[in-house]
Amino acid sequence: MKVAAILLLCTTLFYQGYSNTLDSCQGRCGYGTDSGYSCQCNPACEKYNDCCSDFWTLCKDAGTSCKGRCDENYNSQNQCHCNSKCSQYNNCCSDYAELCNAVSGDTSCQGRCNENYNSQNPCHCNSKCSQYNNCCSDYANFCSAGDTGGAITDSELISLSETLYALDSNKASPSQLILDPQALVSDSQTSSQSDLSSRPLYKYVDENTLFSRPTYAALLNVLDNYKRMTGQAESFTSQQQTEQDTFLRETMLNTELGRELFSFLYTKGIYASESEFIQDLKNMWFGLYSRYNGAMDSSGFEHIFGGEIKGGKVSGFHNWIKFYLLEKRGELNYYSHSFNGPWSGYPDVLGLQFKWDGYYKQVGSAVIGCSPEFDFAIYSLCYIARPGKQCHLSLGGKSLSIQTYTWDNSSYGNGKKYIASAYPVSM
């Protein structure tokens, strides 16, 4: 008799608890309609008059706050969100920064080197942060001397850049490329839009020799795949996608220079395989994003190697081969140069003023006479090692600094940032 009474009591309590769950929004806010419940907890319940009695307290009022919701899983039914992606998609609740960023960790790497990844931290201090371009600003200061794997020191950048410089067997020789720089202007004169050079910059380029090489041919095939005007969406055929893959393979896998870059990044723990290396470069460089009016109109490769027109002027454009081709076709008019690097041979660095089909570029700096693989390698290295910063290299014992910029309005993979720009800074 006692056993039966106990079983009856347990059954009653179980069904009472189950019934309470069916009649409550506890843990159910925002989820879709489920006929297994006696009432609902999503915005549609107000329309159909089947909300649970605690919907307004637990869901409606709390639905616009991050209180108790930091790092929640995404739910499309929620009015606003409280996870690490909401800033990217511009749909955070109004108190997200106050309630969630406050508990998301420090913005310094002091005492945090080689920590485990935490999606709530605004920046990171482990060996992968360089790969994902989300290190804290003082990561190199506090962590580069420790056992952090991915940290790349300034001395390593200088040493590797000298190695890549020595391995650039496809660069132009003085007999294969002859320049006519003509007018040299001061920085204050670059905005004047004065054509001070009566002749083209490129006096002679040995196209038969240089452009027949696999890496040059691969670059030429990719360069003509873009619309220069921002606001015009880019799209690629299967053939053009293949041309991107061929460019990456020829420059990074089929040259000693490219393999040296991968070997270095592999030893630093940034990439685990060649396939991961190539795939990340493809996303980083060729992934599309919007520079104007929401159209998927740009990429790092187009901006840096091909050049764009935005706001009535030339944007990007830091490749010597594209410059030569346009000048040869009469579509580009060289005006002057505002700096010239200290190198007597190639590669050299120039800061150029020119008009591209009527659009002006005040200073378009470029590494002149280098191979496509060298151009691509040093920009990639600097973006991976010093995203959004200046990167200090050495070529033949002479200093070269590359400025990189990250694209912060969208991302790929696990929050990785596309390359926005990279170019040599004034000497």
C-alpha cells in the first residue's frame, strides 16, 4: 500500500513538473511553434493568441536585453542577439557591449599568452591569432618571446624577406625592363594633377621573355577578370575560378620562393598543410566583399593588383605589370613620381602619379620589376604577420616597409578578415 502511494505521488509530481514545462517559456523564448507544447513562446504567439502566461515576462521584455544571454546560440526568432557574431551582422541588443564585452576579457595580452580560444574575448593571445588576424595590439610585445608558435618577430621578417628577395629568379633584369621616370615631385605637389612627364614611364619591357613565364602568364589571365568600378558586383565563371587556382598554384607551389614562404609559415604553426595555406590565400585575396552600396564588388586581389575606381578617383592599384599594360594601350597617362627607392636594379619601388582613363591617382606605390610571386608573397607575409600595420622588410640590405589594411566589415571562415589593401610606403 505504501509503495503504491509513493508511486502515485511520484507520478503526480512528474506530470505536474512536465505540465509546468509545457505551460512555461522557461528556456524556450524565440523557438518556433511546437504542437507538443500547450502554449508558445515566439513572436507569432501574440497573433494566434496562444502565448504562455510568462511569455511577456521571460521573452517579450527580456528579448531586447543581453541579460543572461551572453554567448547564446543564434536564433533567428530573437529580436536582437548577444553572441560574438552580432557585431559583424549589426544585430546586437543595445546592452551587448555593456553586459557581454565587460565579461569578455581584457584587450591586452599581459598574462594571457598562449591562452585557450574564447569567442567572447575582443582580441586573442594564442598561436593562431596571427592566422585569424585577431591578435591584441600588444601581442608581439608580450608573447613573441614566449612559446607561442605563430608569433613572427621583426628579425624573422627581415631575414625571410632577404631570402625571398634572393630567390626571385623570375624578376626582370635591367635589359628586360627599362624605365624613364622623368619628373620627380615633392609630396606637396602630388595633388596638383600636373602632367610633368611627356613620355611613358615604361620605355621597354621584354614581353616575350617575361610574360611567357608561368607565373606572369597566370597573373595576366586573372587581371582581366574584373570590373574596375565599385558598386558593380563581380562574378566569376568556372574558367575564371580555375585561373585564380592556377595563379595560386604557379606562384606559391611551383616556385622555390612560394615554397619558402609556406615552409616558414608552416614552421610557425600558422598552416598545417599546403592545401590549408592555398585555401586561406584564396579566401583572403579572392573572397568578395562590398566597398560600395552593398554590391559584392571588390576583393584584395582586385584592389591591389588590378586597381579600382571609387568616388571619382583611382583606388588601390599597386602592381607594375597592370600599369605597363594600361600605359601600352594608351589608357593610362603617367604624370610624375614622388619617390624612388634606393635599389639600383630590380625590384625597385616607385611612388607614381597618373591618370587612368581620366581618373587620377595621387600616389600609387608599387614594387617595380619583381615577379608576380614575389609581389604576392611579400604582401601575403606582411598581412599575415602584421595585419593592419606597417611591416618592415629588407631587400638586398635596404629597408622596405609595407602597409597593410584589414577589411573589417565582413569576414570568412571563423571570423578571419579579408585583405583590404597592401602597398609599399614612402621611402
